[in-house]
Amino acid sequence: TYIIAEPCVDVLDKACIEECPVDCIYEGNRMLYIHPDECVDCGACEPVCPVEAIFYEDDVPDQWKNYTSANYGFFEELGSPGGASKVGKIDKDDPFVAGQPPRGE
Ligand code: F3S
Ligand code: F3S
């Protein structure tokens, strides 16, 4: 799976959503999360993020490893909805992300 990391927090550019052929990028309050079971590893989202927040799971920089857990953890209660657009914005964040200080410009 691909993982969205810290640069997305409080940015939520959403360019990535347009590229995903399986609609597996879900919107939380402070960032977007890739569904680890629904992602087909196509790589289409990674180059379009203007802040370079998206990484293949094995390539997530060490300082952002907690975001790997956050992308998985976000879906623990949600299960596998099978498409982000029909779910819409989800009023939550992974606890690690919720605890991050605000990221301004
Ligand atoms: Fe976030 Fe980048 Fe997508 S900022 S919403 S991962 S395009
Ligand atoms: Fe979707 Fe492909 Fe990225 S399946 S999350 S666009 S790697």
C-alpha cells in the first residue's frame, strides 16, 4: 500500500483523489488516509501531491513512520467501505494525527 504522511496534515490538497483508480483515499479532519487493503499499489497518486506527502509503504521516511500506523489505524473501525466518494468526509483522525500541533503556512 501507499501511505500519506505528515506533509498532508492541515494541507489536504486533494489532488491525489483525482488520480486514484479505486477511490481508496479517504478524507479525515486534518489529512487524507489511504486504505491499506483497498489500495492496488498503482502509484498514480504519489507524483501529483504538491507537498510530496505520499510514499510507498516501504519508503516512508523514518521520521514519519507513525503515519504508516495512522493510515492503517484510521480504518480500524471503518472496515473496508469500498470507495471514498460515497463515504464523504469522515469526522475523525487517527489519534496520532489528532495530537499533532497545527501546521500553518
Ligand atoms: Fe494530502 Fe497531498 Fe493528497 S496534500 S490530500 S496527500 S495531494
Ligand atoms: Fe490509489 Fe494507486 Fe495511490 S490505488 S492510493 S492511486 S497507489
